[in-house]
Amino acid sequence: GAVVSQHPSWVICKSGTSVKIECRSLDFQATTMFWYRQFPKQSLMLMATSNEGSKATYEQGVEKDKFLINHASLTLSTLTVTSAHPEDSSFYICSARAAGGHQPQHFGDGTRLSIL
Amino acid sequence: AQSVTQLGSHVSVSEGALVLLRCNYSSSVPPYLFWYVQYPNQGLQLLLKYTSAATLVKGINGFEAEFKKSETSFHLTKPSAHMSDAAEYFCAVSPSLNTGNQFYFGTGTSLTVIP
């Protein structure tokens, strides 16, 4: 149980393109979803937290107009990287969590984004 | 405030040897604690979690961790390392007594298993 599906797993696109990444909880209701960015050989950097039906909370230094997050249902959140540039190239990982402080985060398999 | 410290960013063990990955936490309230494993180009997989029940927690793949409040530690162990255990390991803490979203990760420990 507790499966999170993230799609696509790898995307390569030209500079200036907008890219949408989907994160779905397949067998549980995710009241909260998280979006992380991970640089090589480093830990996860939390970008934003989103609760279903409300606006995402962005971490300091993360541009909300650059990284659009939508959490329209209890099973789906999307991250759109708008007008992507090479410096946005990274590994993006989503996670989902059911209600309750004891609940772990369940992670998707990540999306490798490469901007040419 | 909550935080996690993982001592040793790189750990190498021989195949068949004991694996010990260290995690110390700081929390102003009783914590929930988690260990995750990450294989290259993948997301994080939950290994085990401590949620205030038994202090010795058994997880998947033969891993276990012991919650020691007096030492504020939650070290991860495995009696005998296997080549497939080579990966990045993350410890995380989440404060209990609330339904908030805070989840704090350590900086990770890269485990190398030497044949």
C-alpha cells in the first residue's frame, strides 16, 4: 500500500518551455503533498507544501510564479516549471502524506528534468 | 525546534559486516522518527518508522532501529550487509502531538558495501 506515482520520470526540453510534473497517490488520500528538489549527492530541499484545496506554502527563496503548484484533489498534485531555463535542471521529487502526525511521507520515484 | 543530524556522510562496510548508520535528533516534543532509503535516480522508500510504540523498530530488508530517548538517537542497523544495501539513507523527524506538516530530513549517509 501507500503508492505514489510521479510522472514523467525523465523529461528533456528546450529553454523557455513549461513543464508539468504530476504526483498521484494511488491507494490513499493525501491531505498533504510535498515537492522537493534534489541536487546531486545532496539531501532533499523542500520547495513547497500543498494541502488539498488550498494554496501551496512555498519555502523561502522558491519563486511561486516560477514553480506553480496545484493540489486539486486528494490524490493529485501538479508542479509546473514555467519558462524553464538550464538552471532549473534538477531531480524533482514529490511525496504525499495522509492526515496525522504519525503518518510517514510516501515518495514518488522522482522526475529528472533537463533543460537544454 | 526539530532537527536531525546524521553523523558520517559516507559509510563503507564489507559485505556481511554490521551496518550502523547514525541519526541524532532534536525535538521539543515527542518525535516520530523515520528512516528512508534512496537508490540512484529514484525517490525515497520508507524503511521503518518509530511512532511511540516499541522502541526497537524492525523494518524492511532486515534493517532495524532503536529509539533511545536518553541519547536522542535513532540509529539504523543491519547485522549483515548485502551488496544491494548500497544506497543513500535519510533519517527524518516529525513532531508528534500535532497534525502539522513539518518533516525534517538529515543530510543523508551514503552506504558503500565492499565485496
